[in-house]
Amino acid sequence: MKFIRSSSFLFLVAMVAVVAVDVAIGPDAEVLTLLAIGPLLVIRGGCQAPGKVVGFGLAALVTCLAAAAWEGYALSRISMVSYAAIILITAATAIASLAHRRSRERISEIGEVAEATQRVILRNLEPRQGQFDTACAYISATQAARVGGDFYDVVQVPGGIRVIMGDVEGKGLSAIRASLAALSAFRFAAATERSIDMVARRVECALTLEEEDRRFATALILEIDESGMLRILNFGHHSPVVLRQSGDHEVAAPDEAGLPLGLGIGAAEPGRTSLVLNEGDRVLLYTDGLCEARSTDGDFYPVQERLSLLGESTEELKPAALHADAEDFTKGVMSDDSALMLIRYRPEGSRAAVPPEEDRPESEDMPAACVGCRILAECPLT
């Protein structure tokens, strides 16, 4: 059955059919010229090997010579035209096949480079960071590259974690460069700055100081301390969803939406949200590639209706379950990159008491003199 579907079988059937028709009709119809379709059957069969194209062409030429000799006009004008047609079509198909193979090799190399870039930009999260479990999932809408403009990371700091999830406008290398700038600034500032407001401003500086093809980015910057206090700065991004251990969920939306980062130094005033996580509660962060995924009927993917796919709070974190469901919802056609992150608050031992907001110490910025990166040195906020 496999042979019947192969290009070799199609070639054999075509050759026999053409020779039979030529014998039945005679040389005046120039039917043997149709043997030139032999090399094209290699493409039809899905094979792109130039050597096989030439092999099919030689077989077609030999078949044409044999059939013409059998009927006694091997050196006639009609036969010469058939030979020339077979040779020219074989050569053209072989050249096209070689170009196609080289193109596929280049695409494969680009994919490997993109995958390596992804490992640098979107590094794998540690499954356990302090008193938090973390997991992430990412898919790129660009098939030739496995990384796009979405970015995320978690940095463990004394007393908790700091988190970023963002989406740079546009596609391509410029979006990747902007996401790398934002992540680099976040990773450094999250470990050195005492307030997440200053962390956000360092990220804004990094995006604003991009000299070529400046891009803005929507983003969430979170801080969760070991007592379960969650603070969210929302820069025009989709609000995270808090899944309570009880089975309920709530959207942690700010009272006022913030502007994206990268529009100018000090231009982005974030929306602010604070709430308390209980043991076992989870926080879902995602980019618009998920909620704006559309079905063939034009319906948007209903994120909040599919939260049950994430399982119970005690189960293993599996954000990729939403991606798999979204791909099924869209029939495999995701029009935009999509990043997901799931964080679970799981303190060791008994949960510490949460002090009232007014009793918490004011955050102080770490002096800029202690850092030496280019972004902080050139930042107008320093």
C-alpha cells in the first residue's frame, strides 16, 4: 500500500500509460513528450532530493528512447523534441529541488538559533522558589522561529519573589531585542532595587533607551512576599487571575488601567492591585495570544471558562493544558505568541501572619551608585 502511494509507483504508471498511448496512436501525436512529467512526480511524491529528480529524468529519457526505437523513429524530429523536453524539465526540476533543500536547511538553522535564543531569553523557571511553586508555557505563532515578543521571568529575593510577564508590540528580531532589553533590566533591578516601582522604572528606561526601532510593551510586575501579600503593577496588560484553593477565582484588575512601558520616561503610571494569597492559592498570568486566540467561527478563547483545565490546587502545575486546549479551539492556528505562567503559594510550615498594609515599612530605593550597568548609568531617573 505504501509503494502504491509512492512517487516511484506514480512514475511507473505514468510511463506505461504514455508508452501505451503512443503505440496506439502513433508518432504523429508526439505523445512521448509527456514522459517529461516523470521528474515532476518527485515533487508530487514529497521528495526534494536532487539526485532522485535526475534519476527519474534519466529513466524517462531511456523510456522515450526505447519506445521511439521500437517504433522506428528514434532519430526523427519528433523524438528529438521529446528528448529535449525531458532533459530541460529534468534540469529545471533538479535546480529547483536543490534550491528548496538549501532553503529548508537555512530554515532549520534559523530554528536552532531561535531555540538557543529562547533558552537565553526565556529560561526555564525553577519549579520551587522559596515558598512558591512556578511553571510556565510558551508557544510562538512564528513557525520558523520558536521565540517572539512575549517575555517572562521570576527572580527570588529575600522574603519573596518578583515576577514579570510582558508582551512587546510587533514581531520579529526587533521585538525579540526589546524583550531581551526588558528582561535584562528586570533581572538586575529585581535583585537590587528595594521597591517594585523602581524595578518597573528600570524596565521602562531599558525600553526607552533602545536606539533602533523602539518598541513599547504591556507588562505585569508582581511582588509576592512570604506572608502571601501580592502586589501588582499593571502596565496595560491583561490582569492576572487568582485561583483560590476553595475553587473560586477572581481577576486581580486595577481600579484604573495603566499605560504600557516604553512610551517615555515617567509616562507609564501603572494600575495597582494588592491582595492576600492563602496557602494553596495560585496566580495565572498570560499574554494576549491566549485570550485573543480565535476559533474558525471568530469566537475568542474563553480563558476564565477553561480554568478547570489547570486542575486542583494540590495537583502538579500544568499551564500548558490551556495552550493545548487553545490550539484545539483554534484548530491549530494561533495568530499570536502566547506565554503563560502559574504560581502557587505553598509556604513551608504554618503560614505567617499578614501585617496590615499601614504597618508595613516604606520601600527605599537602593542607591544607584552601587550598580554599574549601562541602563542604570544612563537612566535619567538615577
